[in-house]
Amino acid sequence: MEHLVSPSLLAADFGNLAGDVKMVNDSVADWIHLDIMDGVFVPNISFGFPVVEHVRKIAEKPLDVHLMIVDPDRYLSRFRDAGADILTIQYEACTHLQRTVSEIHDLGMKAGVALNPHTPVSLLKNILPYTYMVLIMTVNPGFGGQSFIMESYNKIRELSLMIRDSGHHVLIQVDGGVDVSNAASLVEAGVDVLVAGNSVFGSEDPAETIRRLKKLY
């Protein structure tokens, strides 16, 4: 499978959000990534339902929504109604992970499970049969613009092997410090979906940066 690119709107210009979404629509990007932060699970607050609903109205790509919030079960149906196509929840925030993942699928979305940098991938062995995607956080979640954690490569390789041994088809996504300098190495290590925020929206030509992330040259 050709790898996917999901530009993160956390780094977009919110004074020109519609323009940035249109740029992504017109680009070779595959998805649009939205980070939902509650100021409790992570030390930052981003945006909520009104922004997701607004983006849904103008987006022509699937909405890839990552919940960095406590007790995500309270909001699964509301994010479905707001327009999420893929809904990723944090392993560390879910007491009954299999139940939460199953409910996401029952609501008609694809379910992802995200791991913080300190969380070992081995903990996901029994959830892989129920999961569409695993998101490896390659920075500590909460703020954009952080440096990529190099140890992440080992986690990606370990997860890729674990998925292959399981016999299930599960996508590997990475988010944090992803740019054109490490995209090829990440895909080579086993990544299927690249999330990029600052490296896209902070560049002089965001659409060209997306193209380089997609084509890897």
C-alpha cells in the first residue's frame, strides 16, 4: 500500500482556516488530521466540535480525528455527528479499550489507538484484531513544533513486526516532528500514515511540502 499523508490543522492559520482546508483539498494529501486536546489529558487546549463541524462542511478528504482527552467514551457519537471518519483514542485514557474501539466501529467510524512515547507497543497485542490503525506519538502530545523522538523508530519496527505476526491488517500512523527529512525513513521502518503539521503549514509552499511527503523526493 502506498503511504498516506494527513496534514494536521493544529498548525494551520485559524484566521484563514477555510483557505488552509481548501489548500489540503487541492493537494495530494489523503486525510485531514484534527487534534482534540482538553487541557487535562495533555497540557494544552485546542478546539472542539464547532471547528470539526466547520471543517467537515468544506473538507473533501476524510477527517482523521485524534482525541487527546480524558474519558473519550462520553463524546464518541458527537464526534461521529461532527464529521469524523477515523477516530483515534489514547490507550492511556481508556479503561475498557476494546469496548471503546468496538463502539467507534459500531458508530460507523474507523477506530485508531494512540500510544504516548513512554507506552510500549507490546500492550496492544490483544487489541490489534479490533483496530484499524495504531498511532505512535513521536513527540510528547500537547504542543506542536517539538523535536522527533529518535527511539520511535524502534517502536515502529516492533509494532510493524507485531502486526505482521498477528495476521491482521492494521495501519501504523506517526505524529510529531514529521518532515521531509525523515519521511522516507519512517515509511521504510513501517509507517503507513504520516501526520505533519508545522512542517506543512510553516513552509513557504505547503502544497509542495505535502507533495514531497507523499512522493518522498
